Amino acid sequence: MQKLPKAVTKLIDKFERLPGIGPKSAQRLVFYLLHNPESELEDFAEKLTALKKETVMCEICHNVDEHSPCAICSNDGRDQSLLCVVEQPLDLLAIERSDKYDGRYHVLHGAISPLNHVGPEQLHLRDIMKRLEGVEELILATNPTMEGEATALYITEMIKNSKDKTSQKITVTRIGHGLPIGADIEYADGVTLARALEGRREI
């Protein structure tokens, strides 16, 4: 039985580790790249390398940008009284597309998921408390999934149980359900997200 070259199988294995890519898709991607000119592959490899070298995580909100603090945290024109908590940088971009929010963000880089061994300590949860000075409303815009709801509940309890007087004055709201249950924020259109933001409620 003929075996694939090691270089091919190794790259297939790398592609399979990407979210949403199964064995068949990984194989198709590798063979597509194999038929590309070498100059194209070299350019592709350079872009992959630049992904880490030319991006940083914002020291304040944990968004991904070319510099830290990021463009949003550096913008004094944003509403400092609003802080929106999202799971991923893609969720932040989706909310920005709605043109209905001009506050600041806090990116968790995930959601609490015991089945996947992701607890509060694996997320940027604790430093939310350090960012509450001047905040009047904390918007929980985690995804409307079991993990997103669990994360929102955890943050709510964290704020309510805090002995800090600043956090006790903050209104905690949950993003409105203009989004269907089980959906991801990053795939929602601007109109749906605008309605979800307008329909947020106090917890």
C-alpha cells in the first residue's frame, strides 16, 4: 500500500488540529498547496510567521492588535462608563460592525467549559475587577451557549460577591437574545447584533 510522503502527512496532521478542519479537509488543503508555485508557498509561510511576530495582545483588554494598548483602549473618545465582556477578539469585531456600541471591551479568550478542562483560571476573568473604576455598566456579551451562560453567571457572582464599593455600584447586564441560542457572535450580522445590544437586560 502506497504511503504519502512524510512532509505531506506532517502538514495534514497540523491542519487537522485547526478548528473545523477534519481529515478530508486537511488532505484537500495540503494537496491544494502542493500544486501552488513555490513562490506562493513561501509567501504563505511568511504570512504565517508574521502572524505571531507582528501582533501583540493588548495589556489592558487582551484584544489582538499591532501594538499595546490597542487602538480601542488608546481611543479617549470611547465611552469609559461602558465595559463589554466578550469571549474572543472576533466577537469584539462583530460588535464593532453593529455601530451601536462605543464603550470599551474585555476579551476573555474563551469560556468556562469543565468538559474541555477550561476553568476561570485559564481565562482573563480576574483582571476584570481591576478595570471597574469609572464603569457604570458591565455588559456580558458572552455567546448564548451553555459555556457562555456559565461564564456570564460566574462574572455576575464575582461582581456581586466583591467587597469593593466601586463594583457594587455597577449595573451588570446580559446581551439581549437577538441571537439564537447556540449561535456564535462572530457569525451574526450587524442588524441582529444591534438588536441584541439594544435588548440587553440587567441581571
